[in-house]
Amino acid sequence: MAVEKMKKISITTFHEYSERLLGEFQKSGTIHFKNLELQKLPPEYLFLSKKAPAEDFDLLEHKAVIELSLKALKPYLTKNKITSKRPRLTYEECCLYLYDKELKTIHVKIKHILEQKEDLIQEQKKIQSENLQLEQYTFIDFKPSDIKKFKKVKVLLISMKSAREDMLSNLQKSFPELYLEMLGKVKQETVYLLASDLQNFEKVQGMLNQHAISVLELSYDDLPQELIKNNLNRLKTIGLEIEQRIEELKALAHMNDNFLIELDALNTVMSRNMVVNHFLSSSTVLYMEGWVPEKNIPELYKLLDKLVPQKYFLESEDVVYEDVETPIKLHNKGIFSFFENITEMFSLPLYNELDPTSILTIFYLIFFGLMVGDVGYGLILTFGCFLALRLIDFKEKMRKSVKMFSYIGISIILCGFLYGSIFGITFFTPIPVKNGGYKPILDTQTDIVFMLVLSMVIGMIHIYTGLILKGINCLIQKDYAGVFCDSILWILTLSSGAMFLLVGTGAINLGPANVYGIIFGICIVGLMVTQGRSSKTIGGKIGGGLYGVYGLTSYIGDIVSYTRIVALGLSGAYIAFSFNLMSGLIPGTFGKVVFGTLIAVFGQMLNFGLSLLGAYVHSCRLQYVEFFGKFFKGGGKPYKPFKVENEYVTMKKSEQEN
């Protein structure tokens, strides 16, 4: 339940050692560098300057080449088995892929294949488009280009809609020597061959223009049927050539993993080049600032002494708690470390705040277990996570999430014993009943009221824990008034109010109810006086006090909200029972074995998925709203150390590491 203690550092060294140092800093992965600004430095650093961010166009071009090759090979990759492991390489081995001549040659080859393939595809599209046009004129039994060879007459191909064909008779009446022959139809238009003597051609052409008759410009040097035949033969050849290019790409698909490693290496180098833009420098000196976990400071000194002995200046100082720039790294051990992502999904704590992860873990397991509460579902979840962790090479963040669910599975199993349920079947009944027989510890049929009360009691404990953490946070932040006003006073108010209600209604007998009523009244007055204390005006103080008292009503809603624990637990139990009941109602031995089993299995899997989803959402909701709202501000800046970019590679520290 802690935030990793940080040290703020500044390092001054010579430019000539920067490449070597940054490489080692990247391998260590412990320094979160600060993006420095000149105006925020003391006067003695005014000799430094900040260079404008520079992009390495060679590296960007190299990255584009790798991404092109990966995209080209992607359709032809064999699907990796779920149990496939990522390559394990050292930092140095990974970086060597950047300078591999074979990879560069293959990139050039892939680019050449892609260009050839694209040219073939474009030619294919062009021929297909040409054939679509030619197919309209298969009725032409002469070479269209020949009509331009006549010397004593002018020959045209014209096209018109059938409704306007009466215009042709007018044309022939005007020019008796005109020759017209219908050749065929293209869609809704008819194509004619028109031949005119040279003397009247201009008049004929003018009449055609006047009536908007289209003149076809077909310049084919062969019969359309012959051209289509030739094109089809060429399309077959192009198809074979494209297939050949695809086979060439398939033959290179085994290089995909090498390209991924090369991409990781490139991103690592680009990250190293870009981080320099965070620093300040002069012609000879490089100055950098950042944060390092306190436990890693000795390693940093050793590293600098090894690489640049007596040629650096390292200054480290304790972080000021109020410094909002300080990056936050959560520090939890054991089971609690696997639930850090639940906290991170909401927000990281500030540096002067408690990390709520450990307390969250305990309640999260209780809530999730009670919401699902089935031994069978817990076994499936735990065993599934165990197999996944053994067989699948997860990235670190995903591995932590899978481990988290394995512990949740154990909680579900334990709560399943409370409900005595395995796949909706009651199997564990240790509690004797008055009228004879036995029942589960928590019977979803008869103990509903008790379970509702239990869920609200758990909710009260959860809320009280949040108020206690509020007091601890105020103590850390030296807000001593807040310890009493925002923590102790609220606990007293809620406790006295609850006791006044319980004793007054006779639910419990712990002295006169008036005593608790008086304490409750005093606490209400205390809230009115203290809750508006941060306001500077009297009106603000009064308004804040009244609003603080009004906030007491929200606690009632918060406590009732915890009944969702029982609601989800009961709904899951009844759904499981219902599917079991339906499977048992199928008549006949064959029907029960086949259809009854299908209904039971499908129903239980559906209920399993819905129960997990509902429990996940509502467990988070109870943490984020009812719990965090009492003490947690959040807003911390995540710790992002300068490290190796290993999206596709598992980094190992040495060649001997397994």
C-alpha cells in the first residue's frame, strides 16, 4: 500500500559520451526523463540551450520500408499457435537486426515484387475495362480503324436512341446519296454506319450536330471479337504472373519475425534519438533531469562510474511531496501487485497520497467472490488462468491481469462453498436445519434477508475503511484539521446515527437511544461548522457546512448500493438452477443425454460469462464510487521510464539467461 519512493536527479556530462550513456540508460529502464524548459532553470544554467526537435529521416524511411514489408507478408503468414513464444534476445542482439544486410536485401526484393504485382494488377484492370467496352461492339465485323482510310467518301459510326430514328429518314431525304446501315444495338441506342460523299459531308455533319447525334470514335485496329480473345489470353497470363508474385511473397513469409525484431530495434533507436530533445546542451555539455526510484540510485552511480568515470556530475534530491510532476510508480508485493491495474484504470494516486491497491484487493476479492459464488465457475477460471500462464507468452501487463483473475477464481471457489453450489447444483450443506436435514452456510433460497443485511454490513465496513484512509491521507499531507473533520467526525456521525436507528427500533439493546441521538445531533452540528471551512467567505462556510450535512444522505444510497452484491449472487444462482431444471425436463434417455447436456452446458457457459462480466463491472463500480469517493483524489502522472521498445521481443539481460 505504497507509492514507490522517488529521487529527483540531474546529470551533467560531455556530449561525446551521450550515445553510450543513453544506450545503457535505455537498457536499465529506470529513469523517467523530464522535458526541460529553459525559463525554469536557475541563472547558472543560462549557458545551455534547447535544440529544436529533429527527425531522423533515414530512420523514418527505414521504418516505412519495414512496415511495407510486414504489410506485404501479412496475408500469407501461417497463424501462430497460441502457445508460440516471442523471441528472447539481449539488447545488443536486437539492435544488430538494424544492420543486417540480408534483411535490407529482402526488403528491396519485396518492394520490387510488390511493384511488379501492382503493375500487373493495373494492367489487368485496364484490360478488363477495355473488354467491357469491346463487348458492346461485337456486332462490328470490320476493323473500326479502316473507316478512316476511305479517300472519296467520309465514313462515320453514329449512335442514337430508337425514339429518334425518324430523323434518319429526314437525313436521307435531304441527302439521297447518303448511305446508312444499322449495325447493332448498345444498351438503349442503335449504332449505324454512315457514309457520305465529300461534297455534302460538312452539311451532313452539321445536321448531326444540330440533332445531337453521337459520333463514335472507335480506333481499334482489329475486330472487336479478336481483340476480346487476345485480351482474355493476356488476362490468363497476367493471372499466372500475379500468382507467381504471390508465391514469391509466401516464400519470404518466414522472415516476418525477423522484421518484427528489426522494427523493435528501430523503435528503440528512434526513442533514444528523440529523448535527446528533452535535454539541454551547450557545444560540449549535456544536461538532463528526471526521476529514478530511490532503490535504483546506487545502480545509477555504478553505471556512471563504469562508463564515464570522473566525467559526470550526478545530483539527487528527495522529492517534494507536493510536486505534481513527480511520476507515480505503484509498489505492491505478492497478490496485491496483480490488482494495480484496477487502481490505474481509475487514476494513479498523487505522490502524497496512499496507494489504495492493497485494501482494494481485499474487498475486490470479497465482492467478486460473493457476486459469482460457484465452485465450478471458480475452478474453470482458476484452471484456465493457470493453463494460460503456463502455455501463453503474455506481455507483462497482460500476465498480471491473468494472475489477478486466477486469484479471483480462488475467491469464487471459497464463496461457492458458502453457497454450497457447483454449476448451480447444491452439494455442500454443513448447517443442520431445525425440521431436519442440512443447508448451505448461505442458502440462496432461505437466507436472502440475512444476505442483504450481510452485504450492507460489508458495505459499511468498506465505507468506514475509506474514511479511515481519508484520515491517514490528511495526516500524511499534514492537514491535521482534516483528520478530525473529514475522517473522525464522519465516522462518529455515521456510527451514532446507525446506533440511534438500531436502538430506537429495538433491533439491538445497547443502552438508551437518546444518548446516541444526542451524539448524532452534536456530530451534525460539527459537520455544519467544519465542512465549509475551506471557503473564504462566511456565506461560503455556511453553504459548505449545509451541503456537507446534506451529503449524509448520499451515505444511505451508498450503503444500499452494496445490495448489488447479493442481487448478482442470487441472479447467477437462479439462472444456473433454471438451466439445470430445463435440461432435466427433456423427455427420454436419449433426449436427456444429448439435448439435456447441450442445454446445461450452453446455459452454464452463458451464465459463467455473464456472471464474470457483471461481477467485474460492479466490483469496480463499488470501488470507484462508494470507496474512492471517500478519500481518493488521484491524478498522478504515470511513471514512464526511458527503456527498450520491445513490442515483439522478450528482452533478456545476458546471453546466458534462459
